Amino acid sequence: MQPIKSMNQTDSELWNVHSAEKQAIAASFGKAASGYDQSAAFQRRVGHLLLDRRPDVVTGTHWLDVGCGTGYFTQQLQQLECRTTAIDLSLPMLEQAQLRCQHQGVFQLADAEALPFEDQRFDAAFSSLALQWCRDLSVPLKELRRVVKPGGWIGFTTLAADSLFELQQAWQAVDQHLHVNEFDSQSALLSAVKAAGFTQFDLLLEPVVMHYPSAMALMKDLKGIGATHLSQQRRQGLFGRNALKRIEDAYASFRDDTGQLPATYQVCFGVLKNV
């Protein structure tokens, strides 16, 4: 059994560049680690859509899973007979991933913006719904380009502008503060891919809609996966029964013919070839 690798001094120094933000994100996901899988239907759906875009896998190829969470897709890659190295900002998430994968593969505490690996170490890389937590998408993409061998496949998903617009509009019935993270536009995502040095890639923006019986059920799922950290600003004010009723009443305007409330994510699917 291999222990989870910690950050070395250089990694720690790079972590400290945005330490407060990174630690807040890691703490949010760490708190959610033990119950994450119960609320992660959206994450599994998107990750499988990305995995379906992979090239034919050669047995024994070495894949990097960036932002592995509880290791669901690390395990999927292992079932394809790939060797895996999985990283995450959150130690509790890595512990869950290691248990899921029965201690097979390498698990390392690391930051996608400063990967602790030598150049051209991996045959391919996979990262689903992790890179939106980076301030500048081009930074982790440059790192992925560096550590993946020439000709290698890099697949990622991230969230784009207007994700969860229904929830944000419902919150406006309570106050004008930010309650849903803002994400990059399609043009900004395209610019980031180009700035990272990629010339051969496919970038597709696709809405993925989940359905909930209530706004509270959606917010419970968001809390359950640890996705409640706000990068732009903090929520203000108290969240009480009156606020919840106003949110539910406002969100009800989106209820569809099935009686469910839609939660629309704008998902960017990126498939990059390292040349």
C-alpha cells in the first residue's frame, strides 16, 4: 500500500501564492468528502460524457486524473487497465479515492496549477469539473501540456458562464449578493486553451440539465459535493426560513411539465491533443 504523497517544499511555496483561496476550496471539499458520492450524480454524468470522448485506450498507459475527488473516475480508468496517478487539493478526498481504488495507483496532494511532476511523464490526462476552481484556466492547461507526452490526449470539463442561472435568479428575490459562482464565457475559455499553447483541440459548450423537486434539494446537493465556496465574493446576511420560502417561490417559475425544477449547467468539454 502506497501512502498518499504530500507536497514538497517547492509545491508548498507555489500553493501559498493564493493560499487563502486554495485552502478555502480544499476545506470546502474536504468537509464533503465522506458523503460526496450521494450528491454527485451531475459530476458522474459529465465525467462519463468526457470519458466517452477518449481515444482507444492501450493497456498499461499512464493517466493523470486531476481533481480526482473520491476517485470514481480514477477507478473507471483502472478498469480500462490504465496505470493511474490521481491528484486533488483535498486530503480527505484523496483518502476516499484511495479506499475506493483499493490502494491501487498513486495518490498525491497537489495543485493543478503547479503539477509536481517532470515533463512528459504521462500518456494522457483526465480532469472533470475541477479546473473551474483555478483563477486562470490557461495555467493548469499549460501544466497539463507540460506533463503529457507529445501526441497524448488531454480531456477536461469545466463550467461556463450562466451555469445555474435559475438558482441565481431565484436568489435575487432575497438580495442582490452573489450566491452562485460566475464562470468564464465561451470566448474566454477558447482564449485560455490557445494561451496554453494548444493548436489541435475540440471545444464544445453543452447545457446539462439536472432536475430537483425543490430549490432546497438542489442546494443540499451543492453543499453535499462541497461546491459552496464562492470565488468572487462572500455571501452576506442570514439564511433563514423566510429567505428559503422566497427562493422556493421564485424558483417555482421555472417548474416544468413534470413538476420538477431544472438546474442548468453550461458545461465546456475540451479535448486537446498535445503536439
